[in-house]
Amino acid sequence: MCAYACKGHIPPLESQRLRLRRMETTDAAMMFMCWSDPEVRRYLNLSGMSGREDAEDMIELLNELAKTEDALRWGIELKENGKLIGSCGFNYWQTEGAYKAEIGYELAKPYWGQGYMTEALRLVLSFGYGTIRLNRMEALVDPRNTGSQALLSSMGWTQEGLLRQVQHTSTGFKDMFMYSLLHEEWLRLEAKRNAVSV
């Protein structure tokens, strides 16, 4: 297999209601509202933001990480009005020797519970398994984050166990649940979903 390289290109992906696209600094005001919301950031390993400039810096950092092949992050845009409502993508990926990636995501609170993140993650998973040719996806979830656990479980992910003090934040070391989804499981789930929708 050839190793995937994005070379800084963040390809647009589309579903029925959403467009995943590269974030620009002009999106900073909308993303600041999302990233600075205490309810959204409660379980995120994200530095505090005091203004739009901090969101601009974060967007530039995420786009720079795509250039160095370290991460790939999309803004989640509503197709009906062009509004960004969150972001999602790969915190890292590894091809040779593992063919795996870790996903990350967040959604502005007014859009919780409407199926948007499920729709966005299906695009990310399809890209990861199809284009990058990954075999395994992983997600680290704060044990208190029952919403994220429910999301992943509803999409067929498996909770593998608790990683003790695996992440360091401003408040100290954190335990995290490890969730995973294999390519073969994704194929079965998609086949079942497509059969139901026909």
C-alpha cells in the first residue's frame, strides 16, 4: 500500500445536510462561539480562548498540521446557510505498520441531538477507510462524556477499556476510554445501513 499524504490539502466532503471543508481565518468568529462555550469545551483538551484572535490562531494551527501530515481537521458547515457549527477530523494518522487514526470532534451546543455529528463522522470514516485506506479508527473519550460515548456506541464503535492517566491537561492527568472501529466492522455496518435505506 502507498502511504497517504494530504500535503496540506483538506478535501471537501459532502452529505445530505453538511459540507466538511477547510476552515479559514474568516470562520474565526463562528468557531470562537463554539470553542469558547464551556459546555462544548468541558471534555476537550483545548486551551482557553479569550477572543476571536485565539480562534484564528487555532484554525491556522490546524491547517498547518495538515501541511506537516500530522492532523486533518474539517469545519462542519450547514449546506442550507453556510454556517460552521463545529469541526471534526483526524488528530493523527499512521499508515505503515498500523493503518490507524484517532478522530476528534466537537459541535456547537445549539446543534446537539440532531444527528449532525453522526452525519459528519460518517464522511470522515468513509474518507479514512476509503482514501487513506485505514484499518482501525480510535477515539479517546472522557469517562464523564456520556454524550460522546452514546454517539460512538450508536455508530457501532467498541469500548475497549480505560487508559489510565493517558492525557495531561491544565487540571492534571486524565483517564480516557478507548473506543475503536475496524474497517471490516465499518463495511458490515454500512452494508446493513444501505440495505435498510433501500
